[in-house]
Amino acid sequence: MTSTFLPDKRSGPDVDLPPPAVDRGRGRARRRALHWLTAVGFQAPALVLFGTLVLLPMLFALYASFFRWGGFGMPEDYIGGDNFTRLFQDPVFLGDLWRCLVLVGLSLVLQLPFALALAVALNQRIRGRAVYRMLFFAPYILSEAITGVLFSMIFAPDDGLADQVLGAVGLGGVGGEWFADPSTVMATLFLVMTWKYFGFHMMLYLAGLQSIPAELTEAALIDGAGPWQRFRNITLPLLAPTLRISVFLSVIGSIQLFDLVWVVTAGGPDHHSETMAVTMFQYGFKRYQVGYASAISVAMFGISLVFALAYQRFVLRRDLQGATTTMRGGGA
């Protein structure tokens, strides 16, 4: 009886055994650590600049807001929350809040609808629309300082272009001290703001309109939908994410408005065009009450932060779903 010897396939020099589970775990950990080190290495320069130029000044402003400090040396006269108590008893700052709400309301009711109407018109196939887009966007390219000087000359009393044009058409009595009259300064200032910023929002809306599939509008046209029905049921819903971003930028810009107001009116006459940023500048660099000015800056930051978080939570929540990415360790 013969027997055949069959070698054991589980042993022998030619068999590759799988690596131990411990080695695989160490390999994954090394790759994960390498990913994180790479990410930190690329982000480190930006984080250093952000921490040095943004985060540290913000923290120091918060620290200085608890002191009576003139801006020289280090803050020493600690007064606790007196600056914040004074803040909400200051009629100028309370007026700043009211004027901020007025600018926000006017922007939402007049400026943004005007920009949307122009965007819809310039999205049509009309001759020279590229030239119109360039002309309407051009004011946004100008700096706020140039815009302020330009409109200071246009609305100069008597000799300004605005008064001369009104006088030429028989409406000379309508003109006057545009920026010097408390009853007209905010309306005139809002007119300048609209001229300066509507082109930016118009371009946002144009980009959103061009992302809407033309097939939807064509199908609605075949079904007999009129222009208003197509705009209300197709264009407006699909443009909603762009509109929400535009509203957010407009509100934040109104809260932080400074340079245009400072060049045109410097907050006058008698604080009637002053904003929170202008008040902060006045106290910090004109009156040397840097502790109180720091409290104003903290209040501005708090208002902006609360609005941004609430807006993201209740308005942008659906737009942001699925828009974030996560980094995971590679390799299985």
C-alpha cells in the first residue's frame, strides 16, 4: 500500500502570511498622523497671520474694554463693565443702532430689489448688455474714499452738480444742503450707498440667473406661463440661495459701515449720519477714550456674530447642508 505525502499548504517558505493586526493598525495610525501633519503644515502660515493680525487684536480689544484707557501704555485703570453700561445709555450709540436698522431696512426694500430688477433685465438678450453690465458694476470698483469725495462735490450746496441740474429743470427749490441738513442727510447718504454697492449685488444675481437651466423657462413658456409667473414660480425659487447670501452681505455691510460715511459726512451734522464704526473711531482716535471705543468694537462684533449665527441657523441651514467636507485618515 503506497501513500502519497501531501505537503501542508499552511506552512513552508513559499507561503505569504498576512501581517499581524497590530502592524496594520500602526500603519493606519502613521498615515493618519502624516495627513494631519501635512494639513497643519499647509495651514500654519495662514493661522499665524490670522492669529497675529485678527485674533490677538480682538482679544486685546475685549481686554481693553474693561479699562478706562487713553491708548498710551498698558491699561491699568480697571472699571469692570462700566464701559458697557455707558454704551447702552449713550444716546449717540443708541442712535447708531437705529440708523443701522434704517439702512438695513432701506437696503432690503429698495437697494436689493433694484439690483435684482437690473439683473433680470440684463440677463435678457439685449444689444450691448455687456457694456451695461460693465457700467453698472464700475461704481463698486471705485474705492469708498473716491466715491465719498465725488459725491461731496456733486451734492455741494448751490455749486454742486445736483443743485445745478435741478435748477436747470425748474426744480431748484428741491435742492439744498444735502449732507448738512439733518432731515436729508440719511436719505442722501443711502442714495450714495446704493450707487456704490448695487452693482455688486447685481452681479451676484446675474451669476445666479445664469445657473438656472434654460429648459425650465422654455417649458413654462410652452405651457403658457407669462413673464411674472415664470419669474415667481421658476426664477425666484431657484435664485433664493443667491438672494439669501446677498441679504447676509448687505446686513453685515450696514453694521460695519465706516469709510464712506467718514469721507462724506464724518458722522455729521450733529451725529445724524453717524454709524457704530464712526462713533468707535471718534472716541478712539479723536477723544482718546480707547477703552470705551474698545467696548463699542466688542458690541459691533457681538451684534455681527449673533446675526451671523442666527442667520446661518434659521435661513442658510438648508443651503449649507452637505456643503461641508471632512478629512479622514486614508487607507483601510
